[in-house]
Amino acid sequence: MFRNIVTDVFFDLDHTLWDFERNSALTFDRILQANRVGVDLNDFLKVYIPLNLEFWKLYRDGKIIKEDLRYQRLKRTFDSLGFTVSDETIHVLSEQYIEHLSSFTHLFPNTVEVLDYLKPNYKLHIITNGFQEIQEKKLKNSNIHSYFDQIIDSEMAGVKKPNPIIYQLALQKARVTPEKSIMIGDSLEADIMGARAMGLHALHFNVHNDEKHNYCDMIHDLNEIKSYL
């Protein structure tokens, strides 16, 4: 569908290529045990995962700062579970989570296969709202860093997706027009609506069971990208 139109493919990273939930669960399993926090991991994750998405939206909208995001998502989870954890321990967990998260390297199925398929014919890039140091480590430790020409993050841009400024910066660095670009990501608001508002094509990797919409086509497996590019 886009083969004769698109020259540059922009990917989101977390929840799109890098399996955030799986790697995050492994990280929590490690640090909760190491700090002797005896909460059940499955119970913890059931509360933490939706709370984390909620706090990331607040962070994306500029309503909280990074430090609040990292502290409050843990504090609120423990409070919701009725599990008492000291502020000191929460700060330790917060720091260790960031320290260890990028050491886990699980990617979504078919990530490398699709990148190998795309690389000979397209320029590939990353646009991420994640923190620069951590995202670089994720890419390098997962052995996919070399696939990407430009890696644009929200700290570099000074704004977060869906703000048009981060897309403008990405297009500028890639030296490409929106009409020749496609954004592939999991977030309807940040990736799809943000990209479409700037004139990029888009594919929605629907890992959150979002409802159907008219912004672009949805895919449920990265292999489906081959049908479009």
C-alpha cells in the first residue's frame, strides 16, 4: 500500500518493538526480591500496569515531572494493594528499576525479521517518549540499535509525542517530508494521532486492544507490516 510512496519508517520503541511489559515484569521480579518486598508479583503488576499507563499520560501531557512519575506509580500501586512500603524503599526501587530495566532484552515476535526485511529498502528511525539514556541502552542491549539512522527522544526534543515539535525534529533529522514517511506505534494518541496530524502515514500496532478507528489501519503482528511496505 505504501511501497511506492514511503522512503522512511519511524517506529515507536516501547510496546512496539521492545516488549515493555515482559521486560518490566522481569525487572520487578528481580528488584522486589532483592529488596525483600514480599508483595505477590502478579497482584503487583495487575495494579501497576494500568497505573503506569495513567501516569505516563500525565507525564506526556506535561502535568507531572519525571521524578513524580517514577515515585507515584510505585507509591500508588503499593497503597492500592494495602501494602506498606517506606518512602526510602520506594526511592530505592525506583532507581533500581531504571538501572535494571534495559538489561532485559525481549522484543516482540518478528521484530528482527521485519527490520531485516525493511532495512534494504527504507531508512528506519525511532521516535520515543522514553528517557534518552535508557532507550539507547534498550536498543543496544537488544542488538537492534544498528538498524536505525535517527533516534529521536522526548528529552532531545523538549516535548513528548503527540506534540508536533518532536515530529518536526524527526523529519528534519531524517531529511524527509511527511508524505514519504510512516509512523508505526502502539499509542493511538501519541503515535497515530500525533503522526497523522503532521501528515505522516501511520500503522497502529494494536497491543492494548484499542477499539477500531479511522485514523489508519491496525495490525496485531509486526509481520503484517510486510503487507504495507
